[in-house]
Amino acid sequence: MDPLEALVAQIQGLSSSSADIARLHTILKQSDDSLRSNSSRLSPIFSLIDPSIHSLGFLYVLDAFTSTSVSNQQQAEELVPIITRFISGCSVEQIRLAPEKFIYVCKRLKDQVMLLEAPIRGVAPMFTALRKLQVSTEHLTPLHADFLLLCLLAKSYKTGLSILDDDVFEVDHPRDLYLYCYYGGMICIGQKRFQKALDLLHNVVTAPMTMMNAIVIEAYKKYVLVSLIRHGLFSTSLPKYCSPLAQRNLKPFCQNPYIEMAHTYSTGKVADLEAFVNANADKFESDNNLGLAKQVVSSMYKRNIQRLTQTYLTLSLEDIANTVHLNSAKEAEMHVLQMIQDGEIYATINQKDGMVRFLEDPEQYKTCEMIEHIDSSIHRIMALSKKLTATDEQIACDHLYLSKVGRERQRYDFDDYDVPQKFNI
């Protein structure tokens, strides 16, 4: 009997019980090289085995089949439905026996839909794949970043947001975290959720690192711009827990035009900021940040209008336009209306006389919805506190950590330092 036919028979016969699957796994490991050398003959096998029943065997065959490079769209068009069907129907228990192969196959799907210039076709299968691979929602898989990338390319931002609300505590590889937070930040920018974008980009910039990488540098550039949009200011001082490597090198890498733009923004002069963006448009364009830079300019108009609410109770649209350097009262009206809609200011506009009346925040923090929101926030913080305590205890007992700390301590002589014995609190 042909070796491939014999292997198919074993896949069909050893996929019913846990013991059979364990035995099949051993056979498939031994046959891996043979499958790869016969990759051109594997296509007919997919019609002989069921991905929902023979998931492990299907995975090994699919892994070998996709190991050869796909260079044209016709081949990609044939491969995408096979991988999609497998991801949709495969057994979670079986694919977790060979997670590396499952990840590889899913990444090949990403490559094929990008080759076809149809990233939307990979969004739903990749979401299904990462959920099947996850042990819990706290686990960040290597597929998360690929899923977010496909969402970005397909402009399916709301779908990408569905995984960004998960609290992540387990990361397999540092690069996965960098890309997850970077792409996640870009998706939040696309949805105008600037605070969430700022948090994700902050995670990239402050993550531990042993060497500088392009992801961190690009994240820092967007971090500067989003900080200006969200808070109207940017500080070049990074937190103490940030990597010393990042603290030394990020500012020089992004001095021009990003740090300089923050300095220009701090003057509060819209004309100067617009001139700066126009003068450096090529640099922003090459970084794919020109649209974000223009949003920074728009945010200064909003920031200047917000300052007016602290000084005036009523003001005409004409005066607002003149004060914040807008072209007309109509443009000022559009800005004020958008800010009211976004909840950035509280005001009413009298259409008859063109007057704007600024109001106080109507939130009294005593509605049922607000009480529920506060209560859920408290419970979430308590759960996070317990998680941090458990993690701290786990690290304190880790032999590798303790041995490293021991080696580090030997480098210092604490007798050379004036260490107080008592602290007054």
C-alpha cells in the first residue's frame, strides 16, 4: 500500500478516542518529513478526511501542504477555502496537541488573503482560530496581532475592538505583545477611542526590551500625536519602570518632527502648528501619520474652544471663530456641534442670534447607570489587585528570578550607601 494511503487510513481509524489520538499523534510526528516531501500529492487527501473528526491528521497534512510557497493568486484562491473550512470545523482538543502547526497554518491564511488583496476574508476565520487556541481570554496568542492586522487592512475596526477589551496577563512571546498593542492602538485611533489607543501605545513604549526595535519607535511616534489629541500636551519624560534603553534612545529617534511638533503645540498658536505640519508633511506621510498629524491640528481648535468655556457663559459664534482663528461662524458652529455630540463640552446654540451658551456638566453621579458603572469598576480593580498579588507571590518563589536577583545583589556593596533604618510615614 502507498505510504500516503496507509497514513490516511490511520488518520481515519485513530481519531475516535483520546488514546487513539495520542497514538495517532506519535505516528504523525514520525511521518512529518514524509508528508512534506510529498506535499504536491496531498491535495486529494482533504476530500477523504473530515476536519471536525480528524482534526489532528487534517492539521498535519495541511501544514505539510502549505509548507511550499504559494506565488500566484490562483493557488491562493484554492488554499484559502481549505484553511477556512478547517479552522471553522476543527476540534479544540485536537489542535491544541500541535499548537505550533496550527499557528503556522493560520499565518499562512493571513499571507494568502493578503496576496489576494482581500484581508476581509481572513478576519472571521482568524478570530475563530485565536479563540480556539486560547486557554482563557487572559492568554495572548501569536494570532492576536495577525487578526488585528487583518482588521486594520480590511478597515473592520469594530471587529478588532472585540478582543481589545480582554484583560491580558499571559504572553507567549514579547513580539506578540508589541504588535498586539501597536495594531490595537491603530484600531482605536480609527475609532476615535484615543484614551484606549494611548494606553495600548504606552504599553509598547514602556514594555521591557533588551534592544531597540522598529515597532517601539513607530509606536512612540503615534504616542506623541495621540497624547496631543487626547490631553493637549506631551511629556518626554518616561516612567521609571520604562526600559533604560527606551529612555535613552526614543527621544533622539523621534525628535524631528514629533517632539518638535509637541513644542509647537504647547504655544497654542494654530497658524504655527498648521505651518509646521505643512512643512513636515513629507515626513509624516512617509510614516503614515499625516492624517493623525492633521487631527492634532483639529484638536487644537477644540482645545481653544474648551478654554473659552472656562471664561465665558455666552459667546457668539462669530467671536468663537475670531478667537480660535476659524474661517467663519459656520465653521465654528460645526466644531461646537461636534464637541457637544462627543461630550467634550456642554452647550446650547441659539440659531436665531448665533449665540452659544456654555453649561455645566449635567452628570450628578447618582443615576442607577452611574452607580452600576462605579460598582463594576470597583469589582474590576479588586480582581486586578488579587491577580497582581498572586503574580507577585509567584515571581517571589521563582528560582530563575531569585538566582538573578542574587547575582545582581553581589554587584553592589550596600555598606557604601546611607540607607535609613526607619521610615517616618
